[in-house]
Amino acid sequence: MIVVTGATGNVGRPLVQSLAAAGEQVTAVSRGITAADVPEGVRPIRADLAGPGSLRPVFEGADALFFHDTGAGAHLLDPQAVLDAAKAGGVRRIVLLSSIGVASRADSDSHGGTGLALDHAVRQSGMDWTILRAGGFASNAYAWAEAVRTERTVAAPFAGIGLPVVDPADIAEVAAVALREAGHAGQVHELTGPVLTTPRQQADALAEALGEPVRFVELTREGARAHMLAFMPEPVVETTLAILGEPNEAELRISPAVEQILGRPPHTFADWARRHIAAFR
């Protein structure tokens, strides 16, 4: 059995679907999950990774775990407690979804410090581990959905700075391979999209998928910071703005890993936009 944490998220949801379609027994874990959120035959369990005492029943009979570091909430986790509960339940293989920022911003408490602690705990767990270091998600564009629906507008900073954003569906496919197939133990896979894509280009891709113009408004750094502080801790905001505005070489690098593992090129942001354009109509 494979346990998928973050099972209702942008990576967890397609991962659960992929594993279920392949005939795997799957337990899907999220704080608010219901039976309607998962395919038939998948066991949904409500649990909070930040409360590991409730996780022991989740892992009973499991042999593999997809462990999402929960992004901005990663600082709330006790990774060792989660891993201890997983091992007690029988888990022997773990795939950790981390971020490129863990390595590229290793001196940042918000990305490097917290993320590296998770990495270290997984590496020292005694389980067969694989770490997926993902670039920025294409699905971060959902933050623009309401403005696109109501005003046909995208507002973002750093209009002309491109990053190799990755489709969460590609991450899910790679995770499914690492969970089910041999050859990935002890490996760190960097996952990115195939090209650098700027915020302005993302707005253009949404416009093309909609078949209607979408106006782009460039925010100042301070304007973006004020907006992000409404839903992100300040250290995470500062590091995120640094990545978006002054990406370093590691954050600009286009990785071949998706194509090497899946045997096809990674999806572009435009591919993602076409598949999810209903959210922006």
C-alpha cells in the first residue's frame, strides 16, 4: 500500500489518480479529505502531519510513502515524528517532495533551513528514499484566477524575468515512478519545465487558452510583498521574492530529469493553462 500525503493538492491529487489507475492500493491523506475527493477504491483519511500522534493508523500496512513538505507550512512539522510513525507502520520506501529552493537558498531559514532539516531526516531514516526538488509550480497561477475571471487581468512583479515553472502533473508522474519502480533509491531528481517562462508570458498563455485578451499589470516589489504577506510568513515572502526577482543559476537551470524518467518532454506552462483554463473563465 502507498500512502500519499497532501492528497488533495496540485501534485497529490493527480498522483493518487495515477497510482489508483495502475492498480495500487492507496491511502490518501489530507486534513479535509472526503470520499468524493478520491477515485473509487482509494482509502481517504483525514490527518494532520503537524500532529503525528494521529498518523499511526494511517501507515498500518503501508510499504511506501509520498511525503509532501507542505510548502509554507513546513516549519510546523516534526519530520522525525512523521518518519517514526511511518516506519512503525511498515513503510520502507519514501519519496519526498521538496523544492529547488532548499538547495539554491540553503542559507535561508524559510527555504534552506527548514527544507534541509526535512531532507536530512529522510536521508537518515533508514528507508529507501528519493527526493524530488521541484521548481515553481505552474499551478501558482491559480492565484490570478479571480482577477482573470472578473477583470481579465494578471498582476505580478518582475514581468520579464523567466523561471522554468513545472507542471504539477509531471511531478506526480515522476513520483509515481519513484514509488513503484526500482532504480530511484538514494536519488535526488530536480524537476523543472522545459523553458524559462516570464509572468507576462504566462498571462499571454492564459489569454490564448481563453481566446480573449488578458491585461498584464506589473506590480512593484513592495506591492507584491504586501499582497503575499496576507497568506505567507514574512521569511517565506522575502525568499520567494528573491527567487522571482533575482534568480540564481540553480533556479534558472532547466533540468532533463522529467524527460529522462518519463520518456517525454515536460509540459509547458501553456499546456498547463489549456488543461486548467476552466478555473479562469
